[in-house]
Amino acid sequence: MKKPVFGFIDASNLFYGGVELDGFPYSILDKEPINLIKLIKYLKQKNDNNIKPIARIKFYLKLAQFGYLLQLKPVKIFHEPGGKISKKANCDVDMTFDLMRYLKDYSDVLVLSGDGDFAIVLKYLMKLGRKVTVLARGERTARDIRQLAGKNFRDFNYLRELIKFKV
């Protein structure tokens, strides 16, 4: 029986890296097909007036059809001195919490993020004997994440070329 694998996707980290994931063949990440039990995608829930609510709902439903469990975090707006407006929806805390919350449910974990903030939790998971595979864009991945993942780091750019070659 294959070990259960959970996937955790930091969508904003990958979005700003220019990576499209919907329909991605996760099975190419390993020599053997993986037993992907749960795939959780952490998204910012934007209050964008340019996007109609129906379109946003259709988008979320489409992601659910692809098999994603969605964790939506509302974007908070901060008015700073000098009139600057910043927007923040820190999904990292939610993803870190879920990595720990579901710990007993998976043997291996697939993390789709190059964000160095996850290094401490990934190191802890590895210390507990979990196989941690990181999938991200090499040039946008924190050095400590690449070093930590070692041979279990997968670069999207390389995989994109591999997929093109196989097709």
C-alpha cells in the first residue's frame, strides 16, 4: 500500500512566480505514482470590484472540481501614514497550522511554495521522518528551502520542459 501524501499549495507564492497549477500531473514528481489523498490550496480572497462575484464563485467551483480543498483568507486593507495603502492576507500561518494539524494523516508531504518562511516547519517534519517534496520555481525559491529539500526539490521550469518532452 502506498503511503498517503498530502499537498499544500501556497497559491500567492506560486502566482507571483507565474506558475499555473490547475490540471498539473503531480504523478511526474516521483518515479512511482503518488497516493495524493488531500490537496489544499491557500488563496487570498480579494475584494476586487473588477471581478464579479459570480465569476469568482465559478473560479472557486472549478478549482474544487480539479480536486482542491480551498482555504480562503480575506484580504485586509491597511491605510498607512502618507496615504499608502497596503493589502495583506497572510496564508502562511494557515498553511503552517494545517501542516501540523494533519501530521498524523500523512506520511509524505508535497509543498508547493518556495517561501523561506516554511523552512522551520519543513525541517521539523523531516525530523519526524516525513518525506518532504518541494515544488517551486527555482529562481524564486529561498536558498534555505532548496538546501533543506535537497534531492526532493522539484523545479517547475524543469518539469515544464519534461512535460513538453513527454507530450
